[in-house]
Amino acid sequence: MANQDISFAQINDDVVRSLVVTGRKYYITLAISILVTFTCFVGPWFYQLRYGIGAAGMNHPTVWGTYLASFIFWIGLSHSGTLLSAVLHLTNSEWRKAMYRSAEAMTLFSVMVAAMMVMVHVGRPWFVHWAVPYPNQMEMWPNFRSPLMFDVMAITTYMTGSIIFIYMGTIPDFAAVRDRTTGWRHHMYVLLSLGWRGTDTEWNRLHWAYTFLAVLIVPLAVSVHSIVSWDFALSVVPALHQTIFAPYFVVGAIYSGTAGIVTVMFVLRKYMKFEHLITKLHFDNLGKLLLVMSLLWTYINMVELFTGWYSESSEEYEALNFRLFGFYGPLYWEMILFCALAPLLLISKRFRTSFVPMLILSIVINIGMYTERFLIVATSLPRQYLPDAWGMYVPSLVEIAIMVGSFGMFTTLFLVFVKIFPSISLYEVKETLPEPQPKPQADSGAP
Amino acid sequence: MATNALGLFNAPSSALEAAGALKGAGFDSPTVISPIPIHGIDEVLGKKKSIIKRFTFFGALFGGIAGFALAAGTAVMYIHATGGRPIIAIPPFLIITYELTILCGILATVLGFILGSRLPAFKNRVYVPEVAVDKFAVTVLCEDPERLKRAHDILQSSGAEEIREVEGEQ
């Protein structure tokens, strides 16, 4: 909950200030992130388009590489935003209110970056519309039995749902900002607010619509990452063909998404000066959630190893052996250190309520989670059944650059967002404050 | 254009009291405009029936049927037998059905919200910018000067900080 001493008007002032007052630091960060996007993402992608997908290190038998690892990572990161926001809305959690807007934005931009990673991965993105079912002169239709088509449908639905969820929750805030801005900003907010006034009927409709959307979005978010896991688990590749994969991916997604929220909250709190709105309570609660997710994630990892080992099939053995002790073995143990051991620090309340250690831990967790996604792809495909079909995968410079560039793209989108969308929900933070009481009147005012 | 009496209050409880008093005095559905949703407003102004749930339900139902029809219909229109699987394979098609159920449910909910809340507003409606910050307004349509005066008196006696006459539709 926000600091209880602030007034309604101060919340409006703070949020409007965060939109219209822009310092040098912001422009410098924006310039750097745009530069990173162009040099590390756009440039290498054009290079790959010009010279072919061979510019990436993917080759038989490892035909999936860091592009797909990044895709899973970004889809995963998107999970806590909308999902957490919807679950906390349905359970009436007050502490959600100061942070959910940015968390939802994180979802939206992560999904966009994830969709871009698919474009990069497919090699010939100008044919990507073939995945859309539309009548055509060849009378061909997509194969809906393929997990890749599940993906297309799930991600389209998730992106649409996330855009609508964040937009609908922001309409009252667009109206509040509309009244305080001038020029092009004012025109933009007039359009975005749809003429919202805050009448009893409008609040009632918003409440119901938002609740129904939350109810629809929770199972959707769970289904999206399950479906992403089936891209792998519905194959017959050892170490990928696992029944545990869907919950493993969903838990991993919520885990890395929550860590992402901690990072974003820290940055917003510090650089947008929201110290009195985003408090220790938020970090404490997010820390508890992270701890639970980390334990769950560790448990699922142990189950994955155990079932692979217990199967006593040589190909599973080999895949596990390669993952734990092969070329990428050190990365596996780094992942265990970052995602299973380091988060145990969250048992301490003092740690959970310390901002800088929480920031460091959240980044460490996401490095570990990126590693996890990389290992899923890079240690399973090179060890399939017959040794003469084995191979090795090392990402090329183009792939590494595009991975770095995807972070630049996400940062750019987020920086643009914080100047257009009120990054704190005005009306919901106001709801957490004590209700205004009538002023005592000396005269009743009656005629 | 219609004239409306609008009283500004600094507390939701006073605004609710004024809205109740106006309703009791025979005014048609006073409108409360506020920066936050007010709890307990249904007890004063009556419970609002929302059509949104119907939109959500039928949207989702349509999506479910359309989703299965899309997957099964296109599979029949372009026969492509793979892996010894049936052409109309139920488990994978249920996933498409599920996703389209949710997609159409979401889109229909938005449509229900837009229609139910009468947005977007194309005409000038009663509004004062203070209600987006920290004031609570109660407004009522007054057809003639006599009713305007009565509304004015009721708002005043309920503790309105300020009373204005505003043009625009409710």
C-alpha cells in the first residue's frame, strides 16, 4: 500500500509529473537503448536476412538455438505481469495496486519482443503470414495439429488480451491526465480516455468488464506457456519429451516474470521518484512470491532429473549427462546457483525489504532463467539417440548480438511507455488511502 | 441544451447522501461522478444490471464453436494426413478451440463494456475536471428553473462545497 499521508491531489501531481517532466537521464537512457536496438538487433537481423539463416550458428542436429531460447525467455518474462495482476485483482490484494500497471506493460512488451524473436528465427519472415488461416488461391490451410499453430493462436490471443487488459484498466487514468495536459498530449489522452468521466455507471461497467477479463486471462496465461513447452515436449527428443514440461515452463515463467517485476519496480521507484507509492511492503510481498516460485522451480528440476535417471534408457542418460557434465555443464551449475540457491536468501525479511540486494537478486535470477532456456535448447538437440547424429551448437556472433539487442528493444519500448501511460494506477492507489471525510461545518448551509 | 445542477463534495459519504436525497425528492436518476469507485453506491442509487456478463458468455461460446469449426473445417478442406493421425484430431483441436474461446470472450467483453458504459462520448456531457482529482460530484438533469432551484437547495443542505449549473447531457 502507498504511504498513507499523501493526498489524492499529490498522486495526480506525481503521475502527471512522471509523464510530462523529462530529465536528461531519461533521454540518455533512451538514446542508448535505441542505439543498442539498432546495432545489436536491427543491424545483425538485416545481415542475416541478406546472407541467409546460415549467419546463425544453428545447423543439423541443433536447428533451434538462442533465438528460441530468447523467445521462451521473453514469453516467460511476460507471465507475471498480466497473470499476477489478474490473480491479485481477483483475490482483492491491495498491494497490487501501485505496481500492476508497470507489470502489465512488462507483459505486453515482452510478448512483442518474443514475437520478434520468432520472426528472426524463421529465416524468411516475409512468409510468416502463411501461419495465419486465410483463404488463398492455393486452397491451403495451416496444420492445426502442429504445436507451432497452437503457439500462433495462443500468442495472438495473449497479446490481444494483454493489450486490452492494460488499456481498459488505464482509461480512468487517461481521463485524469487528459485534464492536466496541453497540446498533442491532450489530444492523445482525449482519444485514449474515450470521454471517460467517472460516473457511477462507468465505474460499475469497468469493474465487471475488468473482472471478467481477469477471469479469462488467468487460464489463458497458464495455457500460453504450457503451449510453448509443447513446442518441445511434443517432439520425441530425449530430455524434451517430458510430461512435466508444461508445469515446469509455467512455474519458470512466473518465477522469471516476478523477478522482472522486482527489477522494474526498483527502477521506477528510484528514477520516477515513486518512493512513497512503491514501498518496502511491495518488495517484501514480491520477495515471498519469488521464494515460493524458486522452491517450486527447484522441485520440478529435481523431478525432471529423477524421472530421466529412473527411466534407465541410454538416450535419456546421455542427454542428462551432457547437460550436467558436458560442454555446457558449468552453465547448468550456474543456473542452479542463481535460481535455486541464491534465492534462499529471501527467507530473511531483512533481505526482502532491502532494495539494492533485491535488485541484484532479481537480475541474477533472470540471468539464471535465461541460461535455463538456453540449456533446454542447446543440450537436448545435440544428443539425440544415435551417436552419429550428435552434434554441437555454439551461438554465432549474430545470435548473441540479437539476444543483447532484444534487451535494448524491450528497454526502448518500456521507456516510451512510461511517458505515455501513467505507470502507477491513479485511481487504485487512491482507493488504498483512507476515505476522505466531510469537513465539519459551522453552519449547515441550509437556506 | 439541458441544464444540470452539479454539486461538488469533498467526501464520498456526503455525495452519496446528496444523491439519496435527490432521488427521494423525485429526481430521475442522479449521477455521481467520482475519482474512485464508491462503495455502497448500489444501496443508494439501486443495483445496476450489467449486460457485460452476457456479452462475455456468448462471445466465449461463439469463439469456442468458431475455433473448433476453423480447425476441423480447414483440416477437411485441405486433407493432409500426417503421422497416422486422424484428419479431425480432437485433442489438438481442443487447444485451438480453447484459445479462440478466450479470444472471443475477451473481445466480446470489451464490446459489452463500450456499449454498457456509453463510451466513447461524442457529445458534450456533464463534467468538471475536479472530479478526476479529489472531488465527488452529484449531478441531476433539471428541466425547468423551479426544479433547478429545488436541486440546488437539496445539494446545499447535503453539504456541497460548491454548486454549479452545467450544460450538457447526463
